[in-house]
Amino acid sequence: MNTTLAHDKRIANLTFASVYPHYVSKVEGKGRTKEELHQVIRWLTGFDDNSLQELVDQKATFKEFFSRADLNPNAYLIKGTICGYRIEEIETPLTRKVRYLDKLVDELAKGRKMEKILREP
């Protein structure tokens, strides 16, 4: 699935710091914890708590965020629809990575078991 150039540019320039509080609110509002959110982010990106806080403090864009990330080799197993896009069909790599993160946060908020979210083979 092709996303538009404008969409991809907007995603790339969006700051992680502007979205992170929404991730926290979403999962905590559904009875999950910030620690579980960090576990999911760590699985996808390799970032520990200190690294995440640095990225928030630096107001890193998603482009910067994912350029520093060590993407989990099993991330390709994240499939499904998020924000109206089928993840596995998104052609722009950065947009796909952001949607991976969105999907994992969504699954956490929906109460999915952690072993399923982390897609261990």
C-alpha cells in the first residue's frame, strides 16, 4: 500500500515526545503499565528507559528515533491494520516502523498477552 509523500513526511517529522504521553495514557487507561509499554518499546527498538527519556528530552523526530533504533529482527511478524493501513503493505520503511510501534501499543492497550505482543517465534 502506498502512503502519500505528505503523509510520510508528516510521520517522519512528528516528534516522539509529542506522541509518547498519548501512548502512556492509552495503555494506563486500559489497565496496563508504563513499564509494560517500555518493555514493548524496548523489544521493538532496543531502547532502555534512559534512552527513551533522552529521546523525549531531545524532542527527537520519528525519523531520528528509528535511525537510532536497533529494530527487532522479528518486527516483520507485526501484521494487521492500524490507522487504516495494512502494516505489511506499507512501502515506506519509516512509516512502516512507526505503524509497528502503533500496533504494539494498540495490542497492549487491548489486553493482549505480552508473549503474543512480543512475537517470539
